[in-house]
Amino acid sequence: MNDTAMSSYKALVAQSGSPITEEEFQDLRGYANVHSIKLSGFKDFVGDIQIIKTVIDDIYVISEDFPLIVDEKQGVWLELDYNLGTDFATTRGEHIIHLNAGYYSDIEELEKEYEKAVADGRFVKGTDWRTISRHEIGHVVANLYHIDPLEIALSIKGKMSKAELLEILGDELSLYSTEYNDGREIISESFSGFYGGTGNAFAEAFVEKCKKVGEQNEII
């Protein structure tokens, strides 16, 4: 789905889409509430609510290790966003995850585009579209638990320069984990690998260290 198609998606939905029923919306909202996750923008969603329930389930599993992500005040918001271009999702503020309305309303397109990115080495090998929300939760956890991804990565890989570290992670984790020099994507791609069940050795070591930091910081 190119930029032009994505930017006109909302207009297309207005012309020909069939938003979920009020009953479906209330079902989805109730499901989110039970899992302590807040929703925004889903009343006119034209996709399958089971897809969003799956996202909620995957987030809730991670909350067993990092409870603050479902905290009443600081916990995750899921917002349906019509203006993300070709990004699958993004996190804004400390805890608001924006899901691309175009992709999440067309799961076949989402699966296809994500698989292409994995094949190119951009994302962790062995992950699928469900890992997108796990990736974004990595950002939320970093924010809420005050985690420094570079510090943890260097504690695993040993003393080296930032450039050397990122070069190694491009091979051992994913190309996207090296996207920013401050290491912000290391935690997200590690969450992708760990909670996606890929068996990625670096991701497993990284998340285990995050859990220990989380246990120390939960009162913050």
C-alpha cells in the first residue's frame, strides 16, 4: 500500500467501507476494558475486531512481566490512525500506540508487507504481523520503566563503541534495531524477538535484563 493509497484511505472508507456495528464496537471496547487497555478511534473501524482483540491479547501477555503498561493512569492507549503513511504503527508520548488504520483493516496486506520486511532483514527473523504491537510495547516499557537500551545492550555484548554495537545488532537482531544512534529501537526489536518466540539469543538476554530493571523500577 503506497503513500497515496494510505493517505486517501479514510476517504475511501467514507465512500465504500462498512464500519463495525455498534454491537461490535461495544464488544471490542468491553474486551479492551477487561484487559485494562484503552481505545481511541475505533468506532468507525472497518476491519475485523478479532484482529484488534489479538493485539490486546499480545499486549496483555507482556503486562505479566511489565505491569505498568496496564496501569490505570499510565497504561497503554491503542489509537486507530489514518495518517501514518506506510508505517505499520508508532508510539507517541509515553504510552499511546497508533495503529495504521489502512493495514489493520486489511490483514492480508499487513501480513504481506510485514513478511517482505522480515525477508529483507529489516525486522527480526521469525516474527510476523503480531509482533508489530510487541515492538511498540518495547517503547512503552522503555518510557515507563526508564530503561536505557544502549546501556543494557552493551552490558550483554561487552565494551565496544556504539558504532560497533549497532553493526553487530544489524546481523544478530535486525536492521531496524540499528535505525537510531540512541538505540531506541533495540528494546523494541528485542521485544519482537522475545515475545514473538523466535529464540533470538540477543533478544532473550536483553528482555531478561529489562525484567530485572522493571522489578526495581515499578514503584516509580
